[in-house]
Amino acid sequence: MAKAIINGNRSKGTINPNIYGHFSEHLGRCIYNGIYVGENSDIPNVNGMRTDVVEALKKMGIPLLRWPGGCFADTYHWRDGIGPKESRKRIVNTNWGGVTEDNTFGTHEFMELCRQLECEPYLSGNVGSGTVQEFSDWVEYCNMGGQSPMAEERRKNGQDAPWNVKYWGIGNEAWGCGGNMRPEFYADLCRQYATYMRNYDNEHKIYKIASGANVADYNWTKVVMERAGRFIDAVSLHYYTVPGGEWQHKGAATGFSRNEYYTTLKKTLRMEELVENHSRIIKQYQGNRQVGLCVDEWGTWFDVEPGTNPGFLYQQNTMRDGLVAAINLNIFNNHCDTVVMANIAQVVNVLQAVILTEGAKMLLTPTYHVFEMYKGHQGAKQLESYVETALIGEGENQAPSLHISASESGEGVLVTVANLSDTDSAELDCAISGLGKMNQVEGKVLTGACGAYNDFGSEETVKPVPLAAELTGDSFKATLPACSVAAFTVK
């Protein structure tokens, strides 16, 4: 019997809903065909946005969406994507597959998507190949409510009221595809760009996010915070789980070995170390104001599916991916005092997608179901949690058997726990203290073989089902199947 304790008297604060954010890039079939099919498509849509995808994302509780990249952001010139669609500039997407980008999905279309999703937009600006003026004009175009050249141009293009976009990324991966910059050079650019990102009224202040470190480049975070920390509100972090260890041989999304399974879990668990270390540096240099950490790219990165365009980054999504999502979301929940946003890569048809599409068909991945099961954490009060674990795995690739987080809201206490064992079920005895008497508990679980996945023609191979849980005093007991993610709501 594994003992778990939820301490209702200790909390790190409120779990920012933006921790459950997502990422959409002009990459492969994420935007075109995945989200946007155009107004004249036979696929049901509203203003070009796929109805099935929008409805699924709303049900999942998507709070925020990042766009247009990614590496694409630092080659993207926003003026190419406004005005009449027939006159928009056609370019080649040199980052992803060398395909033609016709810019039919631009700023207005993205804001329409966010309107339908009822989520916050997060725009990544072009620092790598753009200019300060171009970035400043984009902020003005989106946010100026009065009279100005950019506001008048927005109105001519059909949008009278400002969108008041709050979240802005000052470049993307400036250390790599965003310009191969040194941290000192980027920090100075960041100061310059941030200076010209204006607030156009006192009610809608923008939130400036610096391009942060790749994995464990702690010097990058130090230099950016030391030199530019007072000009920004947050610093980003990118970390992908790549079990193969090499970008040329990342490992297969399906048909993996037991050793690859545990390698994936071990590498995913490194996120906690990265969050803690980067947060420590941020705190050291933030002074008397709080600067947050945005993990705005995370997830699994495998070899593409055989027969697909290598530049489209299309991969299947198994129960292993579901466990990766559960681990990361538990980590972010438990570090909600420093992690203010996270964006899994990417929302549809790319990397660790929550939705896959094929023509008019759509399916929900195990990762989608984990996000849907965890959505009650959004905006809730994080609670201290502990669970007894044993080390499991093979050789050096070991992981704790269970992984947990918990929160409290008006809906009750939500306890989310993953059983990482590929072979053994776990008997859980979870005590909740400091929150009064428990009257009912409801459980549901996502489970299956570690390599199980949903495919077209078998869309519900992996889906949540009810899980029996028994109340005994101030505890509840349940049996967690091997390779599972469970969510318990206690009232």
C-alpha cells in the first residue's frame, strides 16, 4: 500500500491557468488543415477554424495559445499576414519543410481563433530578422484603441476595437534559430525591444517574456536577468524529452522498448531540476519585483512517423506521452510560485499534440485526455502533496513509481497521480488533512499498455474511464492500474 498525504494547511499559491497553455506554429499541419481550413472548406468551420478542433480544445479548457512560433516567429513579418488574402505575400517556410506559406492565416485569423477558443493569445515577436520598429508597430496594431497609423490600419482591415494582447515574447530561442546570439548581445536587444513595447492604456498592461535558456544553460538566464531583468516580466525555458539522446536518432514514438520507456520517464523528470535551478537564478536577480518562469516549449520529440515529411514533425502519441504530460503538469503545479506559464508543443499534428487530424477526421490523443483530467487545477490553490514511492526501471534509467500533485477549489480537492510502472498496479491510500470531513470521492483513470495509442479507425483505444475509490475517514483508497494517470475529486 502506497501512502499519500495531501496537506490542506500548506500551499505555494494559486496554480496559474496559463501553466496549461499550448503552442501553435506554422509548422507541418498544425495551422493549415489542423486548425485552419478556410471559409470555403467542406470541413465544418466557423470563419475558417475547424469546428471539431475548436470544440475539443474548449472542452479541454485551453487557457492560452502561443503563436506564430517557434523558429518560424523569427522569420515572420506580421504585415505579410494582414489585409486582403488574395494580395498577401507568399513565402517559403525555410524552417519547416520548405513548403509555400501563403499567409492566409495571420494576426486577424489568430485573434479570431482565440476568440472562438475563449483563450488568451500569446504572440512571439520577430527579434531575429525583424526590427524594433516592426515589433513596436505590431504591438500598436493590436493594442492601440485611439487614433494612430497602426490603429487606423487595423480598422481598415476590419477590426475596430483593439485586441489588447497581454502576452508578448521578445524573440524565440535567440541562442539558436532566433539569431545564434550570445546572452550578452540578446540581453541588450531585449532591453531595447522592451522599451518600445508600449502600454496604450492603464487597464491593459502587456506582459513581456524574454527569450530564455535552452535546457541547463544557466549562464543564459543569469546574464539575461542581470542585464535585462528590470525590463521584463518573465523569462522562458525550453526543454524537450528526447529519449534517443541525439537529434538525428530521437527514438520512435511507437514500438519502443522497455528501456526506452524508462529512459523517457527519467529524462522527463529532469524538468523539476531545471525549473528549480532557473527559478533560483531568477529570484537572485529579480530585486523587489517578481519575474516569472515560462516553460513555453516542452514535450516529447521523437522521430517522425515513417513516410511523412521530416520537416512536419508529425508523431504518434501513446500512453507513454500521457505519462510525460502528467509528470510535467504535476511539476508545474508544485512549482506554481515560480512557474507562471507553460506551453506544450504543439497543439495539433506536431510533436506531442493533443489532437491529430486526417482530412475531415479528428482524434484525441492520450495527452489530450490528461489535460482534460487536470483542467480542474487551473486557478486552484496548490496543496502540498507527498506520496511514498519505490524506484522502478532498468539500469540507470530509474524513476519513482508514483508522481502526484493536488489542489483545492470550489469544486473540491483534485488529486492527480500517475503510476509510472509498466507492469505493476499500485494500491493507493491517500489522506487529506486540514480541510474538514470528506463526504464523497469520484475517480477516473486513463490507462493502457505503455505503447497504446489512438489511431484513425480506432479513435478510442485509450480514453478515461471511471475508477472506483473508497472513503475511509479522512482517507480514500484506490487501485491504480499499471501505466496510468488518475484524477480524484474529493468533496
